[in-house]
Amino acid sequence: MCDLTNPIYTDPVKAREHLEAIRWPDGVVCPFCDRIDTVSPYRTFGEGWHHCRTCRQKFTVRVGSIYERSKIGLHKWILATHLMAASKKGISAHQLHRMLGVTYKTAWFMAHRIREAMKETHLGPMGGPGSAVQADETYFGHKKGRAHERARKNPAMSAKRAVVSLVSGGKARTFHVKSATSGAVRKLLVENASRESELHTDESPIYMRVGGEFAKHRKVNHTSGQYVGKHGQTTNAVENYFSVFKRGMKGVYQHCSEKHLQRYINEFDFRYNSRDITDLERRDRAIAGAEGKRLTYRRTGQRANV
């Protein structure tokens, strides 16, 4: 249960102390040179400031994280992180802007920074000997511009955005792909799944080629109403993931540009993969993921990276 009267949601000092406890459980570490024994408080600048005698840098808990150079109070960052971590299908930037008392533009940017913190890194291969990896693709929304026009004129092409998900051991790893072709799917599978695993898919032909590279490739025939095969093969877990993902994207976020889609996917992956812990633990896991990540506005005149 979450107590929204907790001072970390209302008091910037308590919020800073909470972040320091998560980021530096064994003592303050310099974000510039990683030294711990030469760091001391630097109260000349105020509470929360530290000075490293080795590299002579001054810093706070914000430095080297998504909170760096943000003028938004840390208590609002923590509350926003909790709301996003606890909402199964997400929470819109408009809702954040109303609840936090910030502008819509600020809430939108905060949400994207928090999604960056939720992005899981240093992931090993999924599955393994005796395990199965479920793979499936789904389509939603509409492509923009020429891609939509080409798809509209060519029935063989999809006018919707393609998303491919892999699920194994209760964990999901999901990707937005330009087009769900056999080549694109193979690349995702060989980069993210152990080939000693069984591969479970539906009857889609895009998995035929890569299926031969795994220990076994077992399929379910959805066309004939089969959802669990005689060997226990199924894609029910990945389809359950898609059901939550689509409800969130259609019912909560509603409008999402294709260039930002992967960040939204990372958010749904994070919540799905941490569904066995409490909302408070999930919040603190997202806060811990904020370290070492920055997401900044594109400067005026700078070319967009698209």
C-alpha cells in the first residue's frame, strides 16, 4: 500500500535523502571519479552538496542521472515515478500535469525521462536448455506519411506499426520494428534468446526459418482454435502481454508518434517484468535505474536524430 502523505512526495529534503539512500547505500560516491573516501559535504552551496578532493568536483545526487540540471523538485520526480510504476496501463502526461502541478510540456518530458530510467540494460539471453521462448508480433496504430500511403496501395504491406515481443520465464523483451519480416524477427531472436531454448510461436511463416536454429520449434495453430499444443507449446503469455500493452496505448496514451514508441514499450516491459514486487519496490527500482542516463531537449538549430 502506498501512503501518499509520505514526506518524500511533498518535502524536497526528504526526497533528496531518499534518492541518496537508493543511489549511495554505502556512502556518497563521486559521479566523476567513483571515489568514496575523498568525498565530504560541501555546505557552502547548501544542503545536499558534496565535494571530491580527488577530482575537485562539486555535485549533488542529481548529477549523472535523469534529474541533472532539472529545476523540478525531487519530491515531484519521486511522485511521478511512483504513479508511472504503479499504473498497470500507464498514466498520461496530462494526468501527471494535473496531479503534479506542472505544465503539460514539463510532465511530458518528465515521463520520457522516467521511461529512460525504466529501460533495462545489460540483459543476458532469454531461455536456455529446458526453457521455452514465446515469440509473437502485433500491429496497432498507423504509420505516418509515405509509409502509410505505400501500405494503403499495397495490400501485402501493413499500414500499422509492428511490435515483436519475446517472453520467457515470466519476463518480456519487446521491440518496435519497421516491418515484421522473417529477417527482422530472426535478428531479434538470435540477439536476445538462447538457441538452446525451444521456440514457441503461432503458425506465422515469419518464424519458419529461424525456428530451425533453436533446439525445437513448436507451433500452435490459432486458425483452428488451438491455443495449447500437445507438447505444451503456447503463446498465451506473450498475448497476455500484448493485451495490457494495447489497452494502455489505446486507452491511456492514445496518440504516440512512431519515433517515441520504443520508449513506451520499455515502460510496459519494465512494469511487466517487475509485476511480482510491490509498487514501492518497483518505484525504487525505477529510481535506481535513473543513474547514468540523460535525456535532454534538442537545442535550437540542432538537426533531429530521426
